[in-house]
Amino acid sequence: MAASKPVEAAVVAAAIPGSGSGVGGGSATAGPGTGGLPRWQLALAVGAPLLLGAGAMYLWSRERRRRETGGRGDASGLKRNSERKTPEGRASPAPGSGHPEGPGTHLEMNSLDRAQAAKNKGNKYFKAGKYEQAIQCYTEAISLCPTEKNVDLSTFYQNRAAAFEQLQKWKEVAQDCTKAVELNPKYVKALFRRAKAHEKLDNKKECLEDVTAVCILEGFQNQQSMLLADKVLKLLGKEKAKEKYKNREPLMPSPQFIKSYFSSFTDDIISQPMLKGEKSDEDKDKEGEALEVKENSGYLKAKQYMEEENYDKIISECSKEVDAQGKYMAEALLLRATFYLLIGNANAAKPDLDKVISLKEANVKLRANALIKRGSMYMQQQQPLLSTQDFNMAADIDPQNADVYHHRGQLKILLDQVEEAVADFDECIRLRPESALAQAQKCFALYRQAYTGNNSSQIQAAMKGFEEVIKKFPRCAEGYALYAQALTDQQQFGKADEMYDKCINLEPDNATTYVHKGLLQLQWKQDLDRGLELISKAIEIDNKCDFAYETMGTIEVQRGNMEKAIDMFNKAINLAKSEMEMAHLYSLCDAAHAQTEVAKKYGLKPPTL
């Protein structure tokens, strides 16, 4: 099941299966919403990076109402979705802020009364839209207020900031809110108004810290502050990812990841085993020994390296074939483009894909495969129109190619076009009845449609469909994995755990299955130790599994181990396969950094596991 999120950013498998990619086939589908589950119980996404909304970015929330302040939803008494535009009479209560009795009290009250009168006058001007006059009154209130009356003084500064805000004087807004917060450190209105001013001044880091403090003080119950947190985290993530991704060192994924990726294609010429005619007679008699290709061909040498899982040499061998304009130039271009995508270099992949697509004399299956991969790359780059065009063109030039419908079906799921997705999966199954992967993903599409529509009879039909798929294709790991996610949605945790075990038995080297099973332990039994043990096992199996590091980081955030969480997120960032994934991971890392700073400044921490 995938988390609810304001922006879908899933990665289609043919572009590169992203963090959390589906077991077995490198598929990418976005599942239904969380169904009211606590946000820290991370979604078991298939293929999609976990792009969570603002509340989930902080990775905690026990779905409970705070009971402080007589049952109100936040510590400051604010209504959850209230606009913070009007001035106020009093600030949020602060410890020790009462009016003490003692010598000089009468004089102090007179001064405070005059300050309150000036403030009240300012409020009238404010409500009348006369902001300059309101500012003068609030300034008078500040000058009259006894300096030891912190709460009252903080109110006057905050009210003046509200007036400056109406005049769009953002620097003055930030300065007055800073004064208010210095006087009353947990003053939600002032913190939020300063956050908005920092946003306008393009001070993203400062904005994030302020809105993080607000979210924690409000118990993550106010939509306004959560949306601002989400917005600034995304902007920060995109900025950092753009710079980092531009200068990143290409990184080859693990062999298991690469094999999983290629297994999602059945009509892909370049991933097929070498033909007998491509091997020397001597090699035909050798079993278990390295092959020697019959021709002096860079492409055939690259194919040999593929069979040997010597992936680092493939791009250079393909380049030799392309430079020589050899017999297999189209195949070499497509294979080189595929490995550019695998190492996260879409800019280098696109010209090769463009060239293959434009070669009218090339094998139609090569051109269709290039269109699938370019269309999936476009989807990864959040260009759905270009993606759809490429898939439709692939279907036009090669209507009998099952891969086209399989991968277009996944695209349609991401676009929430479930009926069209099911039609594509049906066509894939018609062309290749033995396609277990397409049948499993069709079931998942039908399940998602039923789940989001809250249709219990259709949910039961989809669950029955999963049972039929795993019975018909008992060797299809993807079927068990997708069924496990549906079972988790239905809170049939024990059976979901059994499905993950079957998946692991079929593919013991698939790290993502261990991550999913670990997350299930958290959701099912709140067994943190077992969950961490399974995720650690995933990293042991594949130390390039960014999904495992990301998940470990989110758990450490909830345990309050921010330093370790940031370390995990940074490891995932270095392994990210796309700029979009990297931006998401930077958002998580920045959220953890912000919580660290807020803890230092204000002593505020969310609840931990």
C-alpha cells in the first residue's frame, strides 16, 4: 500500500525501478492510501519512492488527539485550519507570565492598561484596513508596556508584525516576530508568521525550522502549517538534488537489481541470451567458462559481459560498436542507453534512445523497446504527456509487443486511469497468457480501484483474483508481494507475513522484500527490533539498496536518533537513481535536520517510538 501524498512521483519500472521497487519484475505501481493507519507505519509501496505529505515527512503521529488545554487539538488554542491574519488580545500563555501582586503593581498596571488601550486602538485600525495607523498604535503599546510583561509585549510585537504583513514588509515582519518569539518561545502565531515571512524572503532553511516548530506545537493538526512545511521541504529538496545530481558519480546498481529490471521485459532483444551463432564452436562445448564471441564486435562482447554479470564494462563495449558503426549499432545504442538509465544518467541515455527510435530500418522490437524506455524516463521526469505519446507510438509500430501494454498499464495506474490500465494488462495477457507478472499487476490495479472506491464486494473479488494468480503461477514472486500488500491493507497481517516468506523463498537475494517484511513487523506487532533486523538484512544482501537506507532513516527519526537518521538518508541520497528520488531523500534529510535545530532552540521534540 502506498502512502497518501500530495504529489504522485512514482518511477515507472522501464525507466529505472525506484526505491521500493516491486519484487521480481522491477514494476512500479502506486497503491491506495493509508486507510487511516498511523503515518509512521510506512507504506509498502511498489516501485514508488515514498513521497509523503508534510505530516508524514516528520514520520511520527500516533493518530491521537492531544488532551492538553482541555481537549483542544493544539497547545496554543488555535483552530486547526484557522487563518492567522487578525491581531489578538493576548499571546499564548507562557510559564510564569501572570501579573504578580506587590510593590509598584498599581503603577505597572497603569502602564500596562495604557499599552493595552493603544493595542486595542491598533486592532480597530487593523480591522478597518488602516495598517499604517495600526502600526503606530502597536508601536506605542510596545513603548508603554513594562519590560517584564513578556507575554503582553510579545503580543504587541506579533500584532505589529501582522500589520507589516498586510503591507508586505517581510523583513519587518520577521524582525517583529523574532522579538515576539524571544519573549515567548512557544508563541505559535509568531513562529508561523515568521515562517511565512522567511518564505517570502527566500530564507528556506529558517522557514523550515519555524514551521517545524509550529507543526510540533500543534501536534501536526493544522493544515496550513503542514502544507507550508511540505512546500518548503520540496523546494529545498529540488534545489539540493539539482546541484548534487549534476555532479554525481555514476553508480552501477547491484546485479540483483539489474536482473530484476530486465525481467520486466519479454520482448527485449538486447536482454536475451546470446544466440548459438554468436558464439565460437569451441565455446559451445564449454560450460561454466567465460564465453568468447565469434565476431570482433563490441556489442557481442557487451552481451558476453551481461551473461557474466560484468556490468561495468558494457557501456564502453557498446561505444566501440557505435563508433565503428558496426553490424549491431542499433542494438548497441539501445543497450548503452539502458545502462545509462540504470546508472542514473538520463541525459546520456536520451540521445541514444532518440537515435534508435528514428532508425526506420532497425528491428521494430528495438524501436518499440526504446520508446517504452524513453516513455518511462519521461514519466520519471514527471512529463506524463510525452510519456503517453511514446507508449502510444510503441503500440502503433509494434501492436503485438506484450511489453508495450504491460508497461503502459503501469503508467496508467500512476495516472489513476485504472480502467485503461486493466485493459492494457488484459491485452498483455492475451498476447502472452503465461505472463504471471501482468496478471498479478492486473489484480493489484483492480484491488486499488476497489479499495479507493471503498467497494467491499470488488475488494473481495480482487483478493480472490490474487489467490488464483498465486495458485496458477506459484513461482511468481511478484504475485506474493502484491498480494501481501493488499492483505496488509485489509489488516490480515499474519497471512501477509506468509506471502512475504514465500516471496523470500523464491528470491532470497531480493533486498526490498526484506524491507517490506520489516515494515510489516512494525505495523503488525510494533516489533521494532525485528523490523530493524530485517531491514539490516536487506542492506547486508544489497548494500546499494537505497530503499533500505531510506526506511532505516525514517525509523531512526521516530526513535529520536536524528544523527543516525541523517546518516542513513545521506547514504540513500548517494545511491539515488534519479534527480526526483534524490530530491525526495533530501526532503527527508532536511526534515530531520530541522527537528534537530528545533530541539536545540526550543526543546521541542515529537513523540518517539
